[in-house]
Amino acid sequence: MVHVDGKSIKSCTAFAADVDGSKIITIEGLTKNGKMHPMQEAFKKHHGLQCGFCTPGMVMSAIDLLKNNKKPTDQEIRDWLEGNICRCTGYQNIVAAVKEAASKM
Ligand code: FES
């Protein structure tokens, strides 16, 4: 999951020519001056962690959610993240992290 011109998309299904010239931000691009993004801080604090593939996807997707919904409900967070399917975990800590980030962003 990456941000293309501010919207989260699945990079694995994007055709490179379609995003030529777009502003693309990866998980690494969220850090500013060595400081993590509030969403990253919240995931760390609440242990909303999964593998190195799933966690960045959840973080990038959750940031996109908060651009249009500043105070999502638990169900809205779960619905938004449903494309980031993983059977390795429950989503409770992730939902808690997104809610905390929403209060700080
Ligand atoms: Fe990545 Fe489950 S944590 S596949």
C-alpha cells in the first residue's frame, strides 16, 4: 500500500505507467526528520503490529481513512481496512491505534 497523489492504493496492482508523474509516498516517506508519523507512533504504542508486509499497508491505509473521516468508529475502521486481509491477528490493537492517531492528527 502506497499513497499516490494522497490516496492509498495497492502498489502490487498498479500499472507503473498509470502513476507516472504522480507523487508517491511509501511507508518510509512518512518519517520526517527522524520522527515517526503519529499513525506509526500509535501502531507502536498499541502493538498494532503484523508482518513487514501487512503493517505498512495498515498504516498507509489508515492515514488515508483519517483524511476523510477525522473520527471513525470501530466499525468504520474495520470496514476501511478490510482490503488488508491477514489471518495472523485480531484487529483490536490496530483499531485502538487508528483511534489514538485520529485524536492526534
Ligand atoms: Fe502479514 Fe499476517 S501479518 S500476512
